[in-house]
Amino acid sequence: MTLLRSERGYSLVEMLTSTAIMLVVTGSIFALVTPSMGTSQAQPEAADQQQRMRVAVDALSRDLVMAGAGPYQGSTTGSLVNYFAPVLPYRMGQQGSDPAMGIYYRPDAFTVLYVPNTAAQTTIRDSMPDVSAEIKVNPQPNCPEGDDLCGFSEGMNILIFDSTGAWESFEVTSVQAEALHLQHRGQQFQKAYEAGSYIVQGEFHTYYLDSTTDRLMHYDGITTELPIADNIVGLRFQYYGDPNPPLAMKPPIGTANCLFDISGDPLLPTLPSTSGSLVELTQQMLTDGPWCGSAPSLFDADLMRMKKVRISLRTQVASPGLRGTNASMFARPGTGRDANRVVPDFAMAFEIAPRNLNLAR
């Protein structure tokens, strides 16, 4: 048997046709693979973006929900909102305090104050001069046995306040028998606190947006300042309060303060309601007085109305190559042009009604 073999070769047209078919098939494969590559780059960044949002929301919620928690042991108990405003729309503390620069409102910063779980809750024994001095405190049933200082210790942050709306913050620099040596965060006390004024361990938490580094920052009111989350490109706080004047801090008839006149009538007006039971407390309302307390701890009397805080946050991905050019989708537009390789900014808003702000007597 004879094996027949074709000696015929391929023409140039056939070679080009087969090559074209091969290129079309290969190109189709790459067209399918390329979007997957873009997605594989974008998805981890999107997950990281959402994780940073969760961290920011958790930090803000954890401290804000505690705002106003006051003494719960001893002769004086109740929310701090019965004495002063525990949520302040600006940065407070030893360093970079906004009130020291005449700033009493920032849309991207707030400070919360509250009393933590502590035995350090009592009153001062003697009247205090308006300069830094040692303070003696009264023993209370809640004080640790054998501890004349009622649990106060060196390095502790404390609050001192009275029924007039005045409050100040201190740091305990040393402890001696039956006395606290206090270092005031300013040069001197702003008023002479009378015997019986309240002294407690206090928590101070300031959150603000550093727009230079796009970071959500936390400040403890003394020296420690740490970033909470990176690539935060939007932060706004809005405040809502009771349209009716606050009832806290009402003095005896014949005595006036920042909230009531000598007849016991409120100085603040009833606000017109728009929708719902609360009204938004605008920047103008929170900076026009009347003013309570004493500098540098002055606060607008309308802050005593506060019942709810609305927080708006916006995060972005770190790489400019994964951010597009559309300014409506990106607060910091980048260089990305492939829809499969960009991750839009992630924005959300949530509201917190601190329970202690609703416990005013």
C-alpha cells in the first residue's frame, strides 16, 4: 500500500487569515481577563475603605453615646447636663484649644465629657482660691476604705463644677495625705469654687478632621493626639435640640444665671418646630449667647438643649490611580479612567441620641 502525502503548501492569504483568527481569539481572552484584573485591584481597596469607615463610626459612637454621664455615687448624682453642656462643637484641651482663639463652633470637630466607671466622685472640703493649689475632698460612702483621697490618683483627669454652669478641667500632678495637688490646664482657675463644689474623674474626648492629612484625629485634652482613620475626606457634625428652653440649672427665685432671670423665667426662647420633635441647632444659634460658665470654658446656653448629634462621614481609597476624575464621586479626584479600576468615595450618615442628654431634671 502506498501512502499519499500532499505536497501542497499554504498560501500567504491563508497564513494571514489564520493569524488574524488567532489574534481575535487571543484578544477576546485578554478582554475577558482585563476587567477581572481591574476588579482584583479595586475590591481589596474598597474593603479597606469600608473597614476604615467602620473604625471611625465605632470610635465616634463609643464616646458620644456616653456624653454627659455624671456622678452616680455619693451625695450628688445625675447627668452632667444638669450643670453644664457636656457636648461642645469645638476642640477643648490644654493644647490648641479653640475657645482660647475665640472659636466656639467647628462643623468638623466636637468634644464630649463624661464621668467613667470610677470611685473618684465627691465634693471639695474647703473653698478654692482662683490659683493652682492643693484641694482637700470630703469622704463619701463610695470612697475606697482607708483612702482619704476617694480614689483620686496622680495623672488622673478630673472635672470640677458647681451649680452656676462653671466647670474646669485639671490634671492631678501629685498626691499627698489628705490632699490633692492639682495642675490646672490653664494658668489659673477661672473662678473661686466654694466648698461643696463637685469634683470627679472625667473623660475628655475631642474628635476632629485634620484636612491636611485627611485623618480623623482623637485628642485626650492633655498631650496625647492620635489618628483614628486615614483618608477621611469628609466629616460634619450637626446638632439637634429640644425647641423648649432647658429646665436644668434653674436657680432660686431672686437669683439669675445664663438660663433664667431673677423671676425664674427662661432667657432662651421657644424655637419654631420644622419637622419632628427636635430642631437643628445652627452655628448662629450656638455662638450668639447667652454665655454660661467662665472663660476658657464658656459655652452657649443653647447647647443645654442638645438631644441628638448627626454625623456625616466620607472616606476615599488611598491610591490616586483608583480614584476617578468626576468631582461628584470623588472629593479628591485622581487619575483613574477605567471604570473597572476606580473605587468611588464611600459616604454615610448616622445619628446618636446620647441617653444622658435626655436625663436633665
